[in-house]
Amino acid sequence: MNESEYIERVFCALKKVPPKSLLIIELANRFTKDGELDFIGLTEVQPEVNMACAEAKMYGAHTLVAVDTLKRLEAMPADV
């Protein structure tokens, strides 16, 4: 498989990835007033904040794995 075929396969795979809405973004939007975070409001929903942080860390870790995998594709020999 040549490089353009690899790129096409990666492109097709990435098109199938569903959009992701992170809770941390939703919370930031919900608890922003006049351009400032409402820290008191966030304190009141601390379990939700904790879950949002865990979700964002997991999503970030999985994104790094995907990026690393894509980088390694480029380094594969042409005869594989």
C-alpha cells in the first residue's frame, strides 16, 4: 500500500469518528457570567466538575494515542 492509500484509509476512518461534546466545555459555558467563570456556581456542582475533568483527561489521552498512531503510519516502510 502506498502513502496516498494510507492517507485515504486514515481520512475515511477519521470521517467515521462521531463528534464529541465535552462536559467541561458545557460547564464552562453554563457557568460563565460577563466573561468570568462563576467559581461559586462551579463549587455547587463539584461532582459534575470532577466528572468533566476526568472525561477531558481521558479524551485527551485517547487523542494522544491516536496522534501517535498516525505518526507511526508515516514511518512504515512501503513494502509492508
